[in-house]
Amino acid sequence: MYDKLNDSKTEVSTSRSYHYIIFHKPYGVLSQFTQESPKHITLKEFIPIPHIYPVGRLDWDSEGLLLLTNDGRLQHHLSNPMFGHRRTYWVQVERVPDLAAIAKLSTGVEIQNYRTRPAQVKLLSTEPLVGERIPPIRFRKNVPTAWLEIILTEGKNRQVRRMTAAVGFPTLRLIRVSLANIQLSGLQSGSWRTLTPAEITSLNQSNLRNGRHDKKDIATDTTTKIPW
């Protein structure tokens, strides 16, 4: 299931240089390479690059931006909530949240004995331009839906879904559209690409702004040949 942009026959360097990949994860794909059951669809069916690992994760029923790398220090800084990197989600919910619900989401809600950090939450005035999900979400004939943009600085297990459920608006569809300064825009579902040198530099600067005190910069080696 390699997409046509990423020919699996293309030779990929297996040197020790760093790889930085973003993948538009489809619904139903596990954020791992190990297939624990024949029924599971995993990253290995899309990405033919060895020895890279997801930075954080997306649940199997979530979609969108997944960053993968073999740079362990970058993984630590982007995954650790103490550094407060922003994660932006487009969230389709059942019914239309009112101002009270949005205020609760913004200030923090209790989920499983944990109060979420303050978040940036807004109701989108128009439906975002996203492709149809396969399979499609469930629709109830007389129940409207709405889209929220939610920006978090933490990533607890199934946090967004639990947050919207806590204020009475269950999540129907969840798409991560950015992580730190990296954007999903223009990448089709099931496709991947390498980060540009400018994007790697941006991540490096983001780490510095968020408390990175060591002197090791993220590698910007552009000699590794990975197909786009």
C-alpha cells in the first residue's frame, strides 16, 4: 500500500544519518510498524524506511500528521509535555458546542482524575477542506455536527475525545493538522514526505524556545536520499 509518490522500489539510504518524515495517517492505521495481528494495518504498509519511530502517537481511529524520526533527542523534546509543544487538531463533534462548552474546553476539564491544561479552542465557521474518511463517520439524521480547532500543549491518551465527551459533544472525527511548526497541509492521506531543511531548522528553533539547553542541534543533513 505504498502510494505512488513513494515508490517502494526506490533505494533508501540506511546510513546512520537522521531521517525526519511526516506521514498523513489514515483512519484505521496503527501508529507502529509491528503487526501484532493479521487484521492490523500498520506503518510498514506505507513507509519503507527502517529504524524510524513515531514522535508520540495517533490512535488507530484518528487521522493526520504523524512525525517519524530516528533522532531520539528530538523525540524526547517533542513528546515531553514539559516543553509545551503545540498540537493542533480539527475535531468534528456531534451537535454544535455552545460558548459554555468552549470555555470549559479552553480552561481545562476533568478526565480520569486529571485536569487538562488550558487549550486554545474555537468553533470553525466553515467546514475544513478535508477528504472523506474511509469508512465515513456515523451520521444521525436530525443531529447536526460542527468542527472545532483545538490546540493542546500536551498529549494524554485519547485526550481530545475525552475532553469533548466531558462537555457533552462526542468526537466523530479527529485530524491532527500540525505539530510544533510542522503543517500537514497539502499531504494526501496515506502519503509521506521528508521534512525540508527549513522545517528542520524551525523545529530546532522551537526546541530552543521551549527550554532546550543542550548544544546539540537537530541534524540538517540533506544528503540522505529519500524519495518525495
